Amino acid sequence: MYFSAAFIFAALPFLATAVPMAEAPSRSGVAIPIAKRTTLHLADGSVNAEVLKRKMRSSVAKINRGFEIYARNTGKVHPSARNLKKRATLGPDPLTDVDDQFWYGTISVGTPAKQYTVDIDTGSSDLFLPGSTCGSTCSGHTLYSPSASSTSKDLNKTFTLYGDSSSVSGEQYSDTVSIAGLTATGQTFGSAKTYSTGFESSEFPADGLLGMAFELLSDYNANPLFQSLIAAGKVADASFGFYFAASGSELFIGGVNDELYSGNFTTVNVTTAAYWQTTFDSFSVNGQAVVNRTAAIIDTGTTVLIGSSAGIKALYAQISGAKADSSLGSGFYSIPCSFDTPLSVTFGGTEFTIDPSTFNLGPVSDGSSTCVGGAVADDDISSAFWILGDVLLQNVYTKFDVGNQQIGFATLA
Ligand SMILES: *[C@@H]1O[C@H](CO)[C@@H](O)[C@H](O)[C@H]1NC(C)=O
Ligand SMILES: *[C@@H]1O[C@H](CO)[C@@H](O)[C@H](O)[C@H]1NC(C)=O
Ligand SMILES: *[C@@H]1O[C@H](CO)[C@@H](O)[C@H](O)[C@H]1NC(C)=O
Ligand SMILES: *[C@@H]1O[C@H](CO)[C@@H](O)[C@H](O)[C@H]1NC(C)=O
């Protein structure tokens, strides 16, 4: 086990009160605070390389799993999956570790409503909670009890899901689910009978997980929660906004929070409405484009930037003192801790800067002058696409526009 100090960033407390009492469509949208917990660093502040490695592999595994679900739901191979190497099995990913970084918020489920915390993940599409028949692996979590909810309906279908790296299985139910005071009735979700180690309360701070991508990735082949709210006319604006910051992060349901960004959004189309997938124009280091036009999945459930070996190599070639460091894991690079090279990603003609402090993940060991770089190569991903996680998302305000199938990026206020 690779436990380390948890860094919990307090959410903006005043936002917690911004919950409307009415059931009418939310004209202005509603913010809910989200908390962050990560075990990426050891108590001394250095990077826990084992955790980082597992997190990276689990992100890749999750995305590959989504391609399988997409193929089953549509009968077609996902356009980006074509370029992927054939996976050996369609079964559970062999990883048994925990995903160590979470963004989580609160939802309520059932009648009477009971509150649960959920990890908010734009890289998957299903909601699951630990169920009352789950054994000791669910202890410490708030459990969903179908018999305690008058609106609960057993769908008589089992499910097996792979949250970033760990497996969850149980029974599908539908019930009333509310987020930020907006209610979906008859929402399909999974009530887990089994949580693997990675979802135990000591390792997974939220009770369950809320997928925020499109329905084609739903293992239940059902509307994800946000799509249910749209279908029920509960949100006037079929989009949600993410703001990630150490000082207080939030998920904004039904639009964006105008206080948290400046200027206009740069909007790009979602290329295949399954993942939050788009194309970036270029990735630059020190103003020089090291990678041009590449598909990218925007994933709140991924910590780093994951790209092709060639692209990541080209990126680090422009960073003085950077080198591939296999002691950290395959695909990882180290950089000098004094690194202050500006990096940027250009979407729709607008360049968004990645602050060196968010790219630098921290020292490889306590007191070292060598640090871990926030971009990692993975050959499973091949040259097909990149996965852009928190290293980018902490630097921009992101609008996930379900209705128009677009992603908007804006500069932080
Ligand atoms: C599930 O099975 C139970 C018992 O056979 C039945 O009463 C219920 O209607 C079924 N639910 C659905 C959604 O089919
Ligand atoms: C935002 O867009 C509006 C309308 O197109 C334009 O008038 C305004 O100048 C833009 N603002 C910035 C900061 O680019
Ligand atoms: C984005 O999608 C819209 C609607 O399908 C289309 O009209 C537009 O040309 C697309 N923009 C780009 C840059 O591809
Ligand atoms: C990316 O495109 C720019 C502008 O066309 C070009 O100067 C640069 O060499 C290209 N970079 C790569 C890695 O292809």
C-alpha cells in the first residue's frame, strides 16, 4: 500500500448555501463545491512515484475500457480506438490499485433523500454508489439501501464497472437523484455489492462516482445524470463548468460561473460525443510548437498529461535538463526543480498557458533538485490522442457543453 498524506483543499464554504429550493429549471445555474484529495505526494512533499505510475496506468485503462463500452453500445469501433493496440482481454483491468486523486461533490438519492459524496469524472459516464448489501469493503461509506427509499426500483440487471482502476459490481437500480437541488427521477445507477480495495473508504474518500461524459460510454446504456436533467428540462443551459483550484474548486451545473473566468470562451467541437474529446492545434514549449493538431480527451479523472512517446519526447526535448527517467516508471521524465519554462496548449486558435508550477509535480525525493514532469508517454495511447488532465485543467476554466457538443476554455479570472 502506498499511503501518504492527503491534501484536502477546502471548498468555498459560501457556495454550499447556493442550492435552490424550487424544482423549476435553473435559469442561472447552480454551483456546488468540490473537494480535492490526492495522495500523490508523500508527507515530505516529494512525489510518490508508485502512486503516480498507477494513476497514469489506470487513466489509460479507464479510457480503453470506455472504448469497449462504446463498441458494445454502438456496434462500431470508436474512431480513436482504431489506432489503439489490441487489448489482450476485455475483462477487468488487471490493476488492483487505487486511483489516488479525486474531485468530489455531494448528491442526494432516494425518498426520503439521503446524501452521498461522489467523485466527479468527465472520463466516464455512469453513477454508482455502495449498496447496503456490500460487505466490509464498503464500511465507512454511506450505503444506498433500496428498501429505505420509496422511489427505488430494482432493474434486475447486474453491472460490473471499472472505476479508474478498481472493479465495482452489483445491481442496477433507478431512483430519484438530485445534484445542486436539481432532481432527476428514474435515474439509472449501480448499487454495488462489491467494492474492490481501491474503493475502500481509507483509499477512496467519496462514497461513489459520478460519470459526466456522454451516454455512449454508459455501461448501463442509460442516460448519465446530467443528460437526465437536460431531458427533464431541469437545466436551462445544457452545460456544466469546472473550476479547479487549490483555494476552492467547484462544479457549476447548468452553465458556467461568470465570476471565475475572464474574457470569452474559446469553443471547440467535440469530435465524437462519447468522451469529452476534441482536437488541439498545438502544444508548445517556450513558444515553439512541439506537437501539432492532435486529438485530446479532457478528463477530470486524470492527473497528468498523457501523450504519444514521440510527442512527449519532443516536448521534453525543449526543456533544458529534462530526461526520461525509468526509475519513475516507463514514459516518465524528470525535470530540474528550477524549471520555469512556459508551456501552452492552443485550442481553436487561442493559446492557454500551463503554469510551470502546475506542470512540475514535485521533487523525486525529499530535498532533491530533480522534479517530476507533468507529461507522461504511454504507448497504449499510441499516436491516436492525448489525455489532458489536471495539469492543464488547473490553468483554465472549462465549459462542458452537452447541448452543443462543444468544449469551451477560458482564462481564469
Ligand atoms: C424485477 O423483478 C421483480 C421480481 O421479479 C419484479 O417485481 C420487478 O417488476 C422487476 N423490475 C423490473 C424493472 O423489471
Ligand atoms: C468577447 O466577445 C464579444 C462579442 O463577440 C466582443 O465584443 C468582446 O470584445 C470579446 N471580449 C474579449 C475580451 O475578447
Ligand atoms: C463545429 O460544429 C458545427 C456544428 O456541427 C459546425 O457548423 C462547425 O463548422 C464546426 N466547427 C469546426 C471548427 O469544425
Ligand atoms: C507545427 O506547425 C508549425 C507551423 O506550421 C511548424 O513550424 C512546426 O514545425 C510544426 N511542428 C511539428 C512538430 O510538426
